[in-house]
Amino acid sequence: MILKRLYEDFDLSIERILIKEYKRLNLTMQEMTVLLALFSIYKKRKTFSIASISRRVELSKDEIGSAVESLLNKNFVNITLEEKDDKEREVFDLDRTFKLIEELYRQDEIEKIKQEEESSVYETIRLFEQGLGRSLRPFELENIRRWYEERSYSHETIKQAIEASEDRISIKYVEKILNQNIPEPIEIDQDVERALDEIFKNIK
């Protein structure tokens, strides 16, 4: 987990991230407050203690207990029993919090890519329809879809090929121009592929 490494090795301010993103992480203010306290404890030791949390927050023990239970249910915290010197103690880890934050930002990146792809796809379709003077047929849309899904060509390369085709514009002719200089294909993320599926469903 890159966030955990940055936090432990380079003192990343995970607290600032939580304060900024707690609502998007579906946390209440009390849950976020208790989670921040756990991170404060985490820096020194991993032993779980309601008393340790209560020294760091202005909440009752019942409120802390309720928030901890909720954090466990939402998979932000994991608590296990550990035996040390013939004694059992509760220890906690916050790996799941790091994972949930990473997933949140990953989804943000996917949404950003989706919006960029949507803009690129619609621009390509518009350029073809302007050049052809008609709406694109399903098989033509499918070809364009393939270009973007397979990452065979960049958006700029596609635009340049459309411009180069001039009055001979057609999907087939533009693809011929594109194939004159085939770049190395880039592997596409499955989530981005699903986003492209949604774009083309809305077009058809």
C-alpha cells in the first residue's frame, strides 16, 4: 500500500486527508475524530485502548465505543488479540483505512479518465459526422470504440488522421492512415473499459 508506506516512512499527513475526505469516505464526525485518535496512538504503539482514545477526544466512553464499533463494521479498523508475556492484549491496525482512501482516489482517477475519454470520443464522432455530413452508423461507432478501448492510437493521432483524410474521409480511410504508423498498444484498465462501454451505450 503506497499510502501506508508514505505515512510510515515519509510522514504523510493522513490526518489532513481524513479531515478533507471523511464525508466521501462515509464517516461521521465522531467516527472521523476517533479514527484520528487511533492514528495518533498508532504512531507510538498498536495496543487498542478506549482510555487512550478518550484522552485524545472530547467524547464519552459510550460514544467512543459506538464509533469504534462502526469503524470496525465499515472496515476502517481491524482489532485482534495478541499474546505477549503470557498476557493477551488487543492490538489494532489501520491497513483498511489506507486501502479505502487509495480506492477513493483510484475511483476519482477513473472518473477523470472517463470524462477525458468521453470528451475525446464525442469530438472524434463530431469530426467524422461533420466530414461525412451524416450521423455515424453502428459499425462505424464500433470501430471508433475499438480505437479507444484498445488504446491503439492517441486522441491527437486520430484527430490528425481525420484532418489528413480531407475530402476522402471515412472510417476505413482514416484507419488506413492510422495503420501506417502503429504505436505500441497500451493496456487498458478494466474500470476504464467499463466507463467506455457506458459512453457508447449512451451514444447508440
